[in-house]
Amino acid sequence: MNIVAWIVVGFVAGLLARWIVRDDRSGCIYTIVVGVLGALIGGALMHASGHTGINEFSIRSMLVAALGAILLLLVLQAIGGRRRR
């Protein structure tokens, strides 16, 4: 995938993950970084389980990236604790 596709997948996956986990941090760059790191994590986990990782722009890639981003946000919340509102 090219860099624009990674940014789009990262942004959509980051938005979805932040919505599911209810992360209250804001910012477009933060959302893209969470999504791209989630794509890397999700792709590595899929590859380790014997499936293909993220190699094309598809709904499956978005879901794998979102699941990786959700996992990333949950680990970050476990390490840093939840913020009080």
C-alpha cells in the first residue's frame, strides 16, 4: 500500500478504535498514529496466527487495523490508567 492508503486506513481505524474504547484525547495526528500503529500490531498478530496481514486496501484491512488500534488503546489505558472526567 502507498502512504496515502496507510494514512486513510490509519485515520478510519483510529476513529473507530477511539469511539469503541471511548478515548477522550483529540487530534487528527493522534488518531492517524493510533490507527497506523494498530494496523502494524493487527497485521503482525494476523501474520503470527498464520493468516495474511494487511497488504491491500479493503474492509478486512480496516477491521484488522481497528482491532489492533483497540488493543493498543486498551494497553495504553491499562498502563497509564483512565482519566477522570
